[in-house]
Amino acid sequence: MTSSIDSALGLVADWSGEALVSHHDRETRTWMFVGIHSTRLGPACGGTRLRVYSSPTEAVRDVLRLAEGMTLKCAAAGLPTGGGKAVLAVPAMPTGADRRALLLRYGRLIDTLRGTYRTGPDMNTSAVDMDVLGEVTPYAFGRSPGNGGSGSSAPDTARGVWHGIRASCAHALGSPDLAGRTVLVQGAGGVGSVLVGLLARDGAKVLVADLAAERVRELERRYGVVPVEPDDVPGTVCDVYAPCATGAVLSAATIPALRCPVVAGAANNQLAEPEDAERLRAAGILYAPDFVINSGGALHLIGTEMLGWDAATLSARVAGIGATLTEIYHHADEWGTTTEEAAETIARARLGSATA
Ligand code: NAI
Ligand code: PHE
């Protein structure tokens, strides 16, 4: 026990963020961790992830990394907010009355932070969970529209990815036009399924892989997409590979197998390790940094609920993701760096210091 506490504290000691709030929920043996990475530009914003971890230390590792990612995401998107993230490290996925009671206790913890940290949906949490938090704290984005929230952020995330794919094709292939291009969408969930519709509308040839075969079949019926086996994704020939499922899909194992000039998709934490950015560059593959191309969801939640944007403003800001990526690509070429490094440099410059 002592050594695991030491290793968790070591992670915090090496972290560039401001505070880690920790709470142990005795009733359910759930660790609640809230990582407040940066409030330099405004309140720390980022979703709440509900997950079973192999140990509390792994949950700490995840929350620290994800909170820093949100600081970069908000800064790159030009939002007046900082970055944070929360994880509820549950022993098993809670349901029914137990889930509701846990969320109410968690909501009260969020409320004690008085808006320094503002949460929203993330892995395994949804608008329904945000509605529960909303009963005890005003600091939850993404409640359902019937409860005064802005609902799912997935469609705006997909629209941002679509703008990002166009900008990436313009840079790597000479034209943003997607007609006749082959795009492989990995993950046909909330984001991926909307993205598929946008790509099909443009006349792209869309390939889709999902562990849930019925989701692929539904898109086959609606748009005539071509199914791809999930295991075949890395070796599939395409113009654009759009990861829209899980993280860590770009690694020393998968990058040599990729047969595409562009990787541009919604998934968070696509690089398995930092070195993968350089592996992609060396392979001549243009990589759209995930925290930039997937910021449509943050623009939707924060823009609509905190900044009072109307639909036209939100749509213009989501479209701006394309221009931001173009700027990043030019800088990466000019500086001789990876696109990931160029994006981080630009985000940190917006933060006004190297502390975050
Ligand atoms: P989702 O849970 O609705 O959909 C994910 C889909 O991926 C599911 O259909 C699942 O069956 C599939 N999948 C999982 N593992 C797979 C694998 N190995 N191969 C193929 N398919 C697999 O999630 P959502 O909301 O569509 O998000 C997708 C990604 O985008 C996630 O990484 C999420 O963190 C990220 N993201 C989502 C945002 C949002 O607004 N929803 C905002 C920013 C990032
Ligand atoms: N969790 C989502 C993301 O990674 C959406 C989110 C953004 C949630 C901002 C809360 C605040 O972008």
C-alpha cells in the first residue's frame, strides 16, 4: 500500500498541473480524482470518466494525463477556459439507484470546488448522468436539452473532424475536396456515425470498422459504406484514416502497417507514446493532433453553455478547426517538427508560459 501511495504521489510530483483533488467514497469503494491542470485561461473544464482501473495509481495516471490534454485542447481552440478532468475509479460499473447515489455524492464534491472545475460527459458518462449531477451542482456541462443543457456534443465533434479532414487533405494531397477520396472511419459511435454521413454526402468512398457489427450494417444500409474487419484497420489502403473509437491506436506496432497519407480522427490520445508523432512523420504520414481536431465537442459544450454562443457562432468556431490545423501544418513544415509538437507549441504560447 505504501509503495502504491508513493508511486501515485510521484506522478503528482512530476505533473505540471495545479491540483489533484482526491476523495474515497466508502459506500462503493470508488476513488474520485479531479485533476485541475490549469486555470490560467479560465475555469478548468473537462469531462468525467467512469472506469474500472487495475489500481488507484492507474486512475491517477489517467486523470493527470487527460487533464493536461484538456488544457491544450481548450487553448488550441481559443477558449477562455483551462483544463481539467475527473475519473471515478469504480470497482464495477454502477447501475440504477447505486449509480445515481454515487453521482449525487460526486456532484457534491464538484460543487465544493465552486466552479474552479467544470465537468461534462466522457467515457461511460452521458447526458443522463450530467442531469443527476445538475441536481446538486451548476458545474456540469452537457445535461439533456429537457434539463437546460446543450445535449450531445458528438455531432459537433464530428463536424470539426470533417473540417479537419478537409484541411488535412488540402495540405497533404493538394485539395480539400473529398469526392472520390477513400476515408476509413474506425468506430461508428456517436461521432463516427455522424462523420460517415458527412463524408458520404461529399461523395467520398467510406470504409467503416466497428466491433459492433450491427452499427456497420446500419451504415451500409444508409450510405452504402464498405465494412472493414476491426483487426484489418492498420493495413487498409485509404487516403484518410479517421480513428473514432479508442486511444493508443498509433503505435510502434501499427504505424509501419499504415497505408494512408493522412490520419485525422476524433479519438482522444491516439498516440500510444510521444515517440509515435515522430514515427508518423518519418513514415510521411500527416497526423492531425487529436486534441485539435476533436475540439468540436468542447466548443459545443463550453461555447453554448458558458459563453452563450448562438448556432452561427458555434458553427463558425467549429469550422475554424480546419484553419487551426492548416496553421499547425505550416508551422510544423517551417520548424521541421512533428505536427503534435507544433500544436503543443502553439497551445502553450496561448497559455502565455511553459508551465502548463
Ligand atoms: P462512442 O462510445 O459513441 O463510440 C465508439 C465506437 O467505437 C463504438 O461504436 C464502439 O463499438 C467502437 N469501438 C470500440 N473499440 C473499437 C475497436 N477497437 N475497433 C473498432 N471500433 C471500436 O464514442 P464517441 O462519442 O463516438 O467518441 C469516439 C472517440 O472520440 C472517443 O475516443 C472519444 O473519447 C473521442 N471524443 C469524443 C467526443 C464527443 O463529443 N463525443 C469529443 C472528443 C473526443
Ligand atoms: N470529454 C469531452 C472532450 O474530451 C467533452 C468535454 C469538453 C467535456 C469540455 C467537458 C468539458 O472533449
